[in-house]
Amino acid sequence: MSRSQRVTVIFSVFLASSLIASVLLLRRVDQVRTGATLEEVLYISSPQALRRLSLGYNGLLADIYWTRAVQYYGNKHHDGARRFDLLAPLLEITTVLDPQLLVAYEYGANFLAPKPPNGAGMPDRAIALEEFGILNNPDAWQLYYNVGFIHYMELKNYAGAAEAFARGAQRPNAHPFLAMLAGKMAEHAGDRQMARMMWSTSYQTTKDINVRANAAAHLRALQVDEDVTNLEALNARYQQQTGRFPSSFSELEAAGLLRGTPLDPLGQSYKLMPDGRVELRTPDDFPFIEKGMPFDYTPPPSPKILPSD
Amino acid sequence: MAAIEILGLEKTYSIGFWRKRQKHALRPLNLKVEEGEIFGFLGPNGAGKTTTLKLLMGLIFPTAGSARILGMELDDPRMKAQIGFLPEQPYFYDYLTARELLEYYGQLSGVEAKLRSSRVNEVLHRVGLPDVGGVQLRKFSKGMLQRVGIAQAILHDPRVVFFDEPMSGLDPMGRREVRDLMEQLKVEGKTVFFSTHILSDAEALCDRVAIIHQGELRGVGAVADLTSSVHGKVEVVWQGTVVPASLRALGAECHVTRDTVRAMLSEANQDAAIEALRRERLRLVSVTPVRTSLEDYYLQKLQPPNATVRVGAKVGTTV
Amino acid sequence: MTSRIAHIASNTFREAVRDRVLYNLIVFALLMSAAAVVVGQISIDIERLVVINLGLTAVSLFGMVIAIFIGIGLVSKEIERRTLYTVLSRPVRRWEFIVGKFFGLAGTLAVNTFFMAIGVFVALLYVSHHFQQQDRWVLVALYFIILQFLILTALTLFFSSFSSPLLSAVFAFSLFVIGSFAEDLRGFAGMTHGATRWLATGAAYLVPNFSALNVITSVAHSQPVSGQLVLDNSAYALVYTAMAICGAVLVFEHRNLK
């Protein structure tokens, strides 16, 4: 082997082994550093200063912080965390760097406001985020919607919700639902129909897959609640007629109370319990349900609300 | 053992945007240089001289063929310790002084630490730069840089020295000094391989020459043989403007200038001619054998192989 | 072998020094003095913060500029000026040349950083009036910065072995920026699917991990740096630097020097 060939072989071997070693060490470093980059967010006392420091590249930096926020929430949620301390600063920094990044405000309403384990449980901070967004994007109807949404869902402040929807309805190109929601708030506040309308609006108007998945989960839960309520009413009727609760859906069919086997939103049949209650076969697949759960049911630590779940 | 042995060394470049065209910088070259000789590598610009030198120095890699220097491979560090190289129009680290540069090169060539300073001083003296050791190279003139270049090439007492256009940029005085130095190197038993397009230098210095053109070797041989008197003629010069009949009878071609006559006649008649002049009491100036000059040989070799060229006779060589 | 490498390294160092590279220290010293004096007027709590943030960022940026500006010429300038010809005609192996150049530039940066470190600590002393326990983390941060320089130098050397100075500078600078967001890149790669995921993950692992070597913010807030991280980072920097140098050697070994 010529000298040159020998050098080539030796250094190629070194190259390959150091490449492998570098990848392995990188994974180790990542483990030691988990969240370290994110925690530095807590040290940014002035997002405005950060924006100035970015020398005009604030858009790119906003995208980076946005990506970090999405990952942060996804990872925490996946681990079944009950605290999402960094979500608020991440979203706040993102929106200061790029106030027109509307999806960040959507996240505020959907994942910052709700209580753990579904979110960070900070509705007031979420509202402050939305108001900041409104200041910078006065014509974005979605932001008013977000405010109303938070008032309704988390704070149970129906008057505040109605007011926000009304404000939003006046904006040009506002979604027609805003006016409708504002109008119906007075009589239907708190009922399932309102909730369904709001979640449908969210589902239809969002472009983010996580927000959409979250809305879908809520809509499924509402469907389950309605189904279970209806089925338990049918069971009561049957019991009145026959003196006992039905043990199968065919009995209900035979009694003329039902046609076909009722399926839950994921396509499985409901379970008829001996005491007249109706239960889901896989309650873990349905976060947010208020009915249809077994007695001693505890929901899983990380509810299945994201597409990655 | 031959100092330099080149066996079919070839270099082709792929050029053009799509790297499709071939440029033959050097066609397969076969050459042998013996130890202790001064070998001239002649050719016009772009002939392939520098390419050959770079191939020998391992700066570029051959497309085909091989070479050995002192019987060792081109990448053998033991061989490199015994050769010196002066590139064309050299340029050195201009932030260093001459002495620092030579010290650095000495370190890289493996000259022992205790010998280094004395060798550096010695070699600076030898190339005629005794006083500028402490001056930064950025201040050196072209001629001075050339001398430093020679200095670094011979610093470590190599057995074979390679010079690429060693006379370039030098004034006549400088060129004389370099020529003298190259002769001295030969006396010391070193082999000198140099490329040039200045034929007079080659003719004066070289034992053997090779002529290269358009990447191809056109001719090789000892200078003496190539320029031997082909015609067997002599040139006789005498004072005055008289051409005696006896000389014309010997078949002399005469050319009269203001106060001398130059006559060309065959070597066989040389003694008779001198005798004739003596009888006529004409003052003999010189008798010189007529040789083809290296230039003639060179120009001939530069032609495409089938062309013929009249080889004119030229008298002696003067510098 | 080692003596040749050492000689090439010290010659590279000498070149940098005579090229007046170390004058940047004067600018740095002025900057630190100005900062310390100005900041001394503000509230006590954040002086330390500002001095550390400013000082370490300046060390990092100045060094990066030097690493790139000298690094890009390490090989290409020698080829262009043909100073390399007389070096390689000597018993110097091509790989020794590359390794020697690396150590020369790395040494220059280390010396430069050393003097800058003194400047930072002097400024720190001025605003805090005495050294504190937390100050040793500043040393760790500086050590990490030197590791960054090693990686960057090796990368620039690699580019210089086959590319023009301008392109080398562009590549090296781009890798520095991307590498500073390497952790985000890996996270991003994890969120993609299919072919994109393979490419993104591959790229994310190849890119130098400068983000883990930047602990300036946490050190400024007096946060400690874990010993494990110091070990892992050191090993990583060593290995990555070796990788880049191997790349440079392999390219240079087969390069025709026209």
C-alpha cells in the first residue's frame, strides 16, 4: 500500500469512528441538557430587548421560539405533566417578536388557559396574551373569539364571553358564528349546544393540527355525553315498561325504542350496565367526557388530545 | 543508480464546463538523469516543464506512469530529505526575515538544531545575501527573493536540486552568479535539474538537455553531441579586406566587413588556409569550428515531426 | 513527526501575531473598560449580569471572527501564494501540514482568549469588588467558548482545504449560526415525517452542537454547570474537531495543487 493510501485509510477510519462517537455523545449531551435551552426563557426579563437584539431578524427568532413552544407543550403533555411553567413565557416571547403570528394566540386559548393536564391552567395570562394580540391586530376576529372562548370555557364568565364575541362580530370579515354566539349567549349559556357550536367553530377555522385535534376531542366528548344521556333515558323507559333494565341493545330494539346498535364516535358499541347506566368500552380514548365513565374511573395522566397521542 | 528516472509519466486534465474535454499537459514521458550531471529541461512557455516538476515534487498526481528519484518513490520522505526545489517566481512568507525563513525550512527538512544556524549563515553567504538575514522578506527585491529561493533549496545539502526557471527576474550579473553557483553544485557532486527557455544558459551549463513542447518530449541528448560540427566546417577570420585567390581556390565562402574578412571553409582545408594567410602576410584573428547552435536544434525540434528546417550555421557562442 | 507539526504550528502562530491579529485585544480591552465603568453607575444587581453577558459574548464573537478570517486562508492562501510548494517538497507529510496549521490557529485563539479572560475578570472585579463563588462558572463558560473555537477552527480548515476563502467563510459562518440552534433543529427533525425526517435528523446530528456549548446566559444568572455536561461537551468537541480535521486531511491528501 502506498503511503498515500495508508494515510487515506487511517484517516478514513478515524473519520468514521469520530462521526459515530460524535452522534452518541450528542445524544448524551442532549439528555444532560434537556430543557436547558428552554429554561433560559425564564431569564429573558425583557422580550422587547430581545426583539431589538435580533437586529431585524425577529420574524425568524419568533418562529424558533414558536417551534420551541409547540415542542415544549407536546413533550410535557406526553409525559403527563401537571405543570407547564414555561409555556406562558414562550408564547409571550413569540408574540412580542412577531405580534402577527396568530397561531400563537390560538395556542394561548387552547393550551395555556385550560387546567392541567390539558393545559397550563393560566386563563388570566392567556387573556392578557390575547389582548396584546388585539392591540397589534385590531381587525383579527380570531383574537376576539379567543377571548370569548377563554371567558366561556375556563372562567365561566358568560357575560364576558358575550361581550368579547360581540366586539369581534363587528370586525370586517368576521366569522358569522361570532354574531350568533353573542346572540345566543343569554339563553343558552352553559348548555351543550353552545359548547358544540364553539368547538365546531374552532375546529373549522384553525389551521393548526394540534388545535384541531383538541377541538375534535372536545366534540367527541360532547357527542358521548349526549349519546349516554339519551341511551340512559331509553333504559329508564324500558325499565318502566318491563320492570328491569335491558341487557342488550337487541332487547331495546325489540321494544321498539331503538333502531340498530349505537356506536361511540370512534365506532365501538356502548356497554349496557346492569344498573341502567351506559358506559364506553374505552373511556381512556375520550378525554373531556362527563358521562359514560365507570365508577372508579381515573383518567390517564396524559389525555389523548394531540394527533401524536 | 540514476538520480532521476521518469517512466511513462503522464498528466491529463479534464476541462470545460462538463469536464469532457481533455487537456494533455504532459504526454507519457520517459527520461533518465544520471547523478552528478547538470540536466536542462527546455521548452517554450506552457510546454509542460512546470507540470513535470510539480509531478516530481508530488504537488500534483500523475494520470499514469511513475518516477523515481535516487531510486525512491516520489512520496518517500527519505527521498525528500535529499532533494531541494526552487519553484518559478517564488514567494515566501513575507512576515518572516530571511534567517527565520531558512531556520523554519531547516526545521522542516530535519537539519539538526545545532547545525542549523551555521548552515543558514553559510548558505546566505553563498547566495550573496550576507547582510540581510534580519530583514523581513516583504522588503526583498525580486532578485533577492530568487537568491533566497536558491538558499532554501540547498540549505539541507541535498543530492539532487530542482530549479524551475532559476534565471527569471535576474539581471545579467545575477544570472552569472546563479550559473556559477550551479557549476559549483556540480563540482560538489550534486545533480542539477533545471527548466528554462533561455537557450544560452542551457548551452553554457548543461551536460545534457531535453526538449519538450506541447507536453511531448521532442529530443534528448548531450549538448556536445547535439551541437557537434555537423558540417565539418571552420570559420577563419583575418584582418584587412583582401581575399587572396588561394583561399578562394580552397572553396572559401567569404564575407567582407569593414576591416575583417570572415571565411567559411571545410575543416580539411584549415591548415592550408592558415598557411595561405601566413604567406600573404595577413593577420589571423581567429579560427573557430562551426557548430550548429543549440538554438537551431531547439527550433528544429519544436516543429511538428515531419517538417524540415534549414539548419543555418552559426558561429560559436558569445555571451 | 511531532517536531514538524510543532514547527508548522508555531510558524502559523507567528504569522497570526505578526499579522497584528492580537491587536483585537486592544479593542476588546476598551470595550470591557467602557462597559464596566458605565454599568458601575447602574443598580448593583445587574452589573454582574451585564458584565458577564457582554464580556463572554464579546469573547465569543471576536474569537469567532478571528477563527474564520484566519482559518479560511490557512490552506488556500498558501496554495494561492505558492508558499506551499517549497514546504511540501520537503519531508513534510501533507497531513502533518494540516494538523500543524490547526494547532497553530487553535493556539492563537487560546492565547487570545486567555488575555480576554483576564479582561473579563478584571471588569468583574471592578463591579463586584471581590470574587465570588459563582465566578468559577464563568471559567467554565470560557472553557466552553474555547471548545467552540476548536470546532470552528477545524471546520474552517476543512473548508479551506478545498474551497476559496470567500466560500469557506460563508460555509463556516453558516454552520456557526445553524449550530447555535442545533438543539432546535433536532427538535424540529423529530416533528417531521418520512424522507424529510431522515434528512433533517441526519443534518441535525451532523451540524456542530454549538448550542450546548453556550452557557453564557445561565452563568450570568449564577447558575452552576453540571460536571457531567463539562465532560460530555469536552468529549464531543474533541471528537467533532477530530472529525473535521480528518475530513481536511483526506481532501488535502488527494488534491492537485495547480
